[in-house]
Amino acid sequence: MSGALYLVATPIGNLEDITLRALRVLREADLIACEDTRQTRKLLDHYGIHKPTISYHEHNEQVRAEELAEKMLAGLRIALVCDAGTPLISDPGYRLVRKAIEKGIPVEPLPGPSALLAALSASGLPTDAFHFGGFLPSKPSARRKLLASLKDEQATLVFYEAPHRILESLADIEEVLGSRPVVLAREITKLHQEFLRGEAGQLRRELASRRGIKGEITLLIGKADRPAERPAEVPGDEELRQAVESAMAQGLTRTEAIKKVARQYNLARSEVYARVLDAAR
């Protein structure tokens, strides 16, 4: 008898958010593969499920996928879970699913909780099209580059972010994407669930005023109003210098003026800065 692989979505906070089918499959599985066996054990104990577990995470995924595939070929029914939410969504599991498919093992998805969908549905942002980018890059340069590549995306942008990086990420969103609605969903379905809505700068100031930032964060960014277009004629150095001086005459600092002109002409701030210096010589 051939086994099967079941992808079981588990609660992202509230333990009541689990389907009857998920509970049945977990009870009937021969083995439960977990991102963290200790975390999953809390859920299993809560529902009185006593089945063997085995670790399956990013550090052992490549080796473990082959091992679990062989067990399924021998007839075992294996349930794959992550710490919270739907397996494979910014969590391990891809290699195991690919391995099962290659070996002709049935793969059964059990839909259920997902932080990105829960946040999107309650965000108040358009849901007709969305782009999920997983976790934002931890390095500032890579993060800004990614955001710039999505500047004209006609969809709501959805990311996960760590609490210790959220202030930096909001600053980059404000700088790269400019004025657009942002929603920060924190601790979804948990006791201290929170939705913050506003522009990136407003959210950053609100969070910066707190003593600390904790919890799982889903970040949603409204779609661009229209694709940013680079002018048909690239402005000359003197034109850029005059534009910066004009902005400064309106009360902006030099840095703010360069930022404004860079956004106006869809140029990098560093390019505007360098060319304005050249024009002033």
C-alpha cells in the first residue's frame, strides 16, 4: 500500500482556528513532520493527539526529504505541518513535495489558516490582485532594490517582516515607494492582535514611540496609482540643480530637495546628488 503526504495548515495564533479535517488527518497520520517538534507538540497535546513526530526544517530539509519519501513509499501516511499557518508559505516543505511528486506519491493539501490571507482580507486594501514576497531582505540595499523593482506593480504588496527590522523597512518603503497606504498587521488572531493603518512614515513614528515592538508582522502596501514613467528627455545637470534650488527655496532642506527631485524624475538620489555637485562646479 502506498502512503501519502498531507500538507496540514495549523493555527497562526488562536488554537480554535483548525479544521475538523486537519484534526482527523493528524490523528490518522503515521508520522507528523514538524518545523519545530516542541511547538507542534503544544497543538497536539491541546487536542489529545498522540502520534510520533519528526523534525523537518530548513537545516535538514534536503536529507530529510529523501528519508520521508522512502517512508511514504513503504506505506506511511505523513502529515507535514509548520509552526503556524500553511506549510511551504515562507516555510520549509518544497523539497519534500517535489520529491513526493517525482516518486508518484499522492500530495493532499488541507487548506486552513494563513497569515498573509487573514491580513489581506482585513486590511482594507484592494484584494483583486496581490503580490506576496515572503520576508523582505534583511540587507538594506537588497531591500530597497526589491521595493524599487515593485514600484509600478499594480497589486497590493504583502510581506512578512521581523520586529527588529520593521522601522528600517518602513523608512525604506517611504523613501522608495513614496506616499501610499500601508497596513501593518501584528499578532493576527492572538490576544494582542493589532492593525495599524496609514502611510509608512506615520506607522514608523507610531512604532518608534513605543518601548518595544514584538510579535509576528505582516506588512501590506497599497498598489501604485499609475506606473512611474521616466521623462522622455533626461534632464541635464543644470536643470537638476535649478530644480533642487527651487525646492530649497520652498523651505526644504538640501537632502529633502534632492529626494523630491529624484522622485520627480525617477532617478536615484545618489545620481541627483552627484550631478547637482557637478553642475555647481
